[in-house]
Amino acid sequence: MNKSVTIDREGLNQLISVLNGMGFQVVGPTVRDEAIVYEKLESIKDLPEGFTDEQDGGVYRLKKRKDKSLFGYAVGPHSWKKFLHPPERRLWQADGEGGDFEIKPEKLDATKFAFIGVRSCEMHAIAIQDKVFINDKFVDPVYQVRRENAFFVAVNCGQAGGTCFCVSMNTGPKVEAGFDLALTEILDNDRHYFVVEVGSEQGEACMEQVTHKLAQNEEVTLAEKVVKETAGQMGRTLDTTHIKELLYENLEHPRWDDIAERCLSCANCTMVCPTCFCSTVEDVTDITGTHAERWQKWDSCFTMDFTYLHGGEVRASTKSRYRQWLTHKLASWQDQFGSSGCVGCGRCITWCPPAIDFTEEIPKIRDSETQTLKTS
Amino acid sequence: MAGKMEPLMQSPMTPWPYRIQKVIRESHDTFSLNVVPKNSPDSMTFNPGQFNMLYAFGVGEVPISISGPQPGGKGMIHTIRDVGIVTGALHKLKKDQTIGLRGPFGSAWPIEESKGYDIVIMAGGIGLAPLRPALYALLDQRDKFGEIVLLYGVRKPEDLLFTKEFETWRGKYGVQVKMTVDTADREWRGNVGVVNTLVQRANFDPMNTVAMICGPEVMMRFAVSELKRREVPEDQIFITMERNMKCAVGFCGHCQFGPAFICKDGPIFRYDKVKQFFGIREI
């Protein structure tokens, strides 16, 4: 371990076959509906070869690259949470009649996933969700088993997106921990290969079945250079100094009203966010009333029902919902789970229809604080 | 990273079957269900102030605080106001029928920590339900506490709960029980007005008092300010918070109140720890 090897495109293809052979369901980036999403992969032919993405506030467009790179883009609308924390699942069923019933717990779906192309920000996002679902007081068995079974083929970003700010959040672009294998894609003149860092015994066992070479020093240096250049290309930045105190002390700041005039309360930001974990439950029965089921579904703090209490909603205004989302993400998350809830992936900026960008909003709140200090 | 593991426990989202051993009518819209586990009748412990998620077959699940029994009594009592679809379905259930139950969840009233103090209990409406087991625990060791005061406000006289027990609490245990109603007809001879007006009439040593409050947020706001006016220290005041709750185990995110998850950090909070967020509109 701790040694780097190189594989070529065919090697990556072999890796997918090997993982398939080991019983993993291999998932990774692929093009669908003009976006790069995470779905089942059969071979490297399913990867978005020669594609990149243009991202900005409310903007996402696929573009052709001049090369044949396989990971030459940033993150899209999907995140790995859809596999570890499924958007919709049955929790249990019950059958009964005449005031008596029996509950049948759901059989554990312990699908073994191999994730191809996990970025550093996403590795951090998964570690953050771990704290919610397995490292706190209660454990979600489905998340736990899927998480423990998962195989991670991470990718060091070779290009930052227009809304990326992982450098500000200390979450990238270099993958540091938690991976089985970490790839850096290199396109050097006519040569197209991957420098592979092995991060676990299972990763090593896997690589034994894949044609590879020991990495040369210059290849490793080149890989390091790629990540360093990406770090210099961040589309956004965020000053996180005392950000918790800043938000806690500005819960009544007029900027929230300003944002609320633009926010559609559409919940896109929470759906694309790789750390947002909120869910709701739905009870359903069949037509005879003798069979009942309970389903869990992703939910969002932007919906009206989210805070319903007898008599009405606690957060009826868009302002209060946006404030809750952002204050949770950047401030109260720290109190709850010991880290920020934001990994700087930029999805919430890209997929916001009116292009609300909190890397622009936070400085507005911060600047007005500085001004108050000056005038007082 | 990949590894092998087999989870052994039942998901915390799956309810256990409980049998209703008694249904008690408490008032025109409020009833109590005393339940015991169908499978393991001995495995019930809870701390005063904790709550359970109760499931009515095919309808849904609601958080309900545990209102009894007295120490040594059987089962867990839940006092429920029939205000919605699920509580309405629970209201229709009869003795020996089944409900689903998850719990107990949440924080508890500080009983042990309050030994040597005077105790002021303030309840608004159904808020008396989670305070009753606290009273039972206090009275069980009556000599360990100083004055015990119960200040209880409801909208109308017919909303009063547990009144049969008040005489025992007064007579046998020397509890100062004071009640008030928001509006009353001619037959009512007691106090009229909001519950915080009773604070000034109660006899307790403010600096040496622990206050436990449960009721609507607006009632608790006034109660806290009245107690502070009498100089009860903020770190000796305990309040309860309520929010929408879907899971009770910190997964669903619905019950967040500032940095707290009401399900696992609450529902009972020491006032000074949440005062930064208490009373902020739409928080």
C-alpha cells in the first residue's frame, strides 16, 4: 500500500469488470438528458468521454472537449446519497384486522455498490452523512450496511467547475481519505492514463487483477500538478471565518428578506446537496384496509408541510425557510455534528433557478456587520 | 471502505406492537391509553418527560409524551388530545386492541438534580401530561424537596385534566396547587387569567427554585419572564419544545430548533441553553 501504479483506459475497463465480478453493482458518471448523472456502468464506454460542463449560477451545460478524457468535468445534479440514502424506500409493512395487527420489518437491501469517480468533496459529504446515520445516537441499518459494503474509486479533479469552492471549505480537490482506489487522470500529449493510489487492502486485491505498472516519479509529479492546478481554478470562494457566529447573530438580518424575494422555495438546492439528509414518511393502505405500509422519502426544509404543527406551519415564510437551510448548513451543523454541512461542491448554486449564490450572500451579511462596527 | 458487517438490531424506525390495557376518558376531547408490550411485558422503563411515537394502524404516527403511571405501576400511560387524523384514530381504539410504539425518546425532567430545591411546575393545557410523571417522582421522595408548586392554566374549566388527583397532591403531600382558566362561565369560582399571573401568588424561594414548564410557546415565554422577574436563575428553568416530528431518532430533520434536534436533545431544555433561539419568529 501507499505505492502508486498506473493503468491505461483498458485498465480502467478491466477494473469495472473486476468489480462486477466481485459482486459489486458498479455505478458512476454517465450522460443522460444533457447532464452527467450517476447510474449503472457496464464499461468505460458508459463514461462521459470527451465531455465537460459549463457551470454558473442557474447554469449547467454540457460541452464537447477537444480530448477524450473520461473525467474532465465537475459534479452534476446527482450525488452518491441516492445510493446510500435512497430517495424512496419502504420501511415496513403491517397486516391486520379488527384492531389487531402485525408488523413485518423490511428485508435489508444490502446492495454492494462500487462508486466510480467519487470526488473529494463527495467523499467529505459521505463522511458528513455518516455522522447523521451511523455515528450518532441511532443507526439507520440500510445506510450502514450499504456504506460499509461500498467500494470507492475516487477521482482527483482535473478541472474545477464554475461554482466549485472546495478549497474554501477544506474539502478538496485532492482526495485524502476513505477511498479504496484514487485515480488522477493524465492526458499527456498522446498518452492517456491514470495514476492510481491504493487506499485499502480490498483496493490492492482488486488491482492485482488489473493490468498495471508501477508509477514513475515523473508520472506521480504530473498527477500532483494536475490537482494543484485544479485548486487554483475554483469558480467561487467563501470566507468561513466565524461563520457560525456570523449567522447566529444575524438571524434577523434584512438580507434574508432580499433573498426571499428571489427564492422560489423549489427545494432544488436540498435535492442536489450531497449532505442534505431530511426525509418524511408516508403511510399507505390497500383498498381493504387490512394491509398498511410506511415509506420514507426525501424531504426538504423548503416545503410548507415540513414544519406543520397543529394550527399551522412554524416556518410559513420563504425567508424563514431559506434562513433555516443556510443557517443549518453553515452554522448549526457545526454544533450538531462537529463540522460544516457544506463541502463546497457548488450544486446548490448551479441548480438554483434564480441563481441564488450564498457565496455572494454571506459577504453581504458580513460586510454590513463590519459597517455597523465602524459606525457604532 | 469495503468490509463485512451484519446489522443485528431492528431499525429504530420500526414500531413494536403494544396492547391497550386501559382507556381512560380525561375530558371532553382528551383521553389516555395505558399500553403494555405484547411480546415482553417487563421491558418498560422511561424517565419523566420522555415521549413515544404511537402508530395507529394504517393511519400514521404521532409523538405523545408519557403521562404515567405512578412509580411501580404497570404499563405506560399516554394522555392524548383528539385534534388530528392520527389522534382521532387513536381515540377510536378500545381495550385489548393493538397500537405500534417506538420509544421512549428524548430528554427528561431534572428530578435527581433538583433535590434540595423548591419546585415550581407550570403547565398550560395538555402540557400537564408530561409533567405528571415528574410530580409522581417528586412526591415519591417528597422529603427530598422543599416547596412544590403546581401552577396550571387551561382555556376553559372543562379542559382541566387529572383534577381527581389534585386533592391528594394538596392534602397528602402539601403541594400548592393553583389553577386558572382563560374564560369561564358563572359556575367557575376559581381564577380567571393566564397562568403566569399565578406565579406571584405562589410561595417559593426563587434563588433556590427549579422550574419545569410545559405548554404553548407563548405561554412559556410569559412564564419564563415572570419567573425571571422573581429572580429564578435562568439555569434553573426548564422548558419543553414542540416541532413537527417524523422519526424521533435524528434522521428526518423536521424537529430542528436552532442547533437542537428536539427528538434527541429535547424535548426538555434548560432555558439558558436555548434562549438565543427561543422566541425568534419562525425559527
